[in-house]
Amino acid sequence: MQLVGMLDSPYVRRTAISLSLLGISFEHKALSVFSTFEQFQKLNPVVKAPTFVCDDGEILLDSTLIIEYAERLSGPHKSLMPADLKERQHALSLIGHALASCDKAVQIVYERNLRPTEKQHEPWLNRVRGQLLAAVSGVELAVAKRPLALTATTSQAGITCAVMWQFVQSMLPEIVIAGDYPALRSFSAEAEKLPAFKSYPPDGPGVLATIPIEQ
């Protein structure tokens, strides 16, 4: 099995960390949807990161769907999601806010890097900035109120929140001010010390050749 995509994408990175923690063996193929477009296209004509190539060659798209498949593949006794319905509801809320944060950050990165300055629409950018800050604030409030458990096999909510924080801080630190989010900053700093996170570090600061996006 292969996971295709660059680790500076939060979607690719959360998938890689999740697969590792679930005990799924896979090969990571670091291809960019930009600089290695044609090579990526040979594996998946849609050229969407992350792409997961199953053992039989079938392609899975979207980080959440890939992780859902990995959860079933790992067996009934190994999961990164809580079994209790109320706890699962809370985890899904955190994951949703964290992924929304990534989505809005990516929109801003795309607007800045792929659209000429004179064609960037500031009212729309202001709206997206507001959505980004609302989503990150939602995670901060939740984590401050109910701190996430941090173990060697941290939860999917913990993985996604920590990966999101690293991503927005590497891309948009002037918008998402670190000092405004102490609970999330502290949790993410500790999560990045875990073996699974250290095994799949981000590829470095995003550049035009490897702008991270799940598309």
C-alpha cells in the first residue's frame, strides 16, 4: 500500500501519522501536486493529495475516508476514535473544527500564491480570515475546557488538532497569533515530540511547488 503526497499538507500528514499509529504498513511516496504533477497523475489521474493506493491497486481519496478505511483494516480492537457516543461526538467536533481551520488556511495560501496581487479580492480574503480564526478559536476553547489526552497512541482528534496547529503556524503565523492560543500551542508542542509525529515531520515551509491542499 502507498500513501502519496507531501507531508507539508496537513491532510497527508494526519493520514500518515494515523496509519502509523494504527499499525498499518505502507510506503510513503512524496509527490507534489505541483512540481511532480505528471508523475502523480500516473498514479492517480485526479492528482489529489492524499492518495492511498490499496494492495489491489484501487485508489482511495480524502484523508478522512482513507483513515476510516485504515480503522477497519486495523481490526475491531484498535481505533483512534472513542467508542462512547458522547466522547465520539466531542472528538468529531474537534476534528471538524481543525479540518475547517486547514481548509481556510489553504484558501488563503492559494489566493496569495496562485492569484496575482491585483486580482486578489480583499473582502473575500477578510471573510476567509474570519472563518479561519473562528475555527481555530473553536479548537482552542474546546482544548482549554477539556484537555486532550496525550499518549504514544493519541486520539484522532489529538492528531488532527496538532497537525492543524503546526500547519497554520508554518503558513500563516501573522494571522493565527501563537500567543492567543496557549492550550492548543502547548498540546501541539508535546504532540510533536511523539514518535509517530517525529517519523512524519512536515517537509518544511510551503512553497509554490508544494502548496499543500487536499484537491
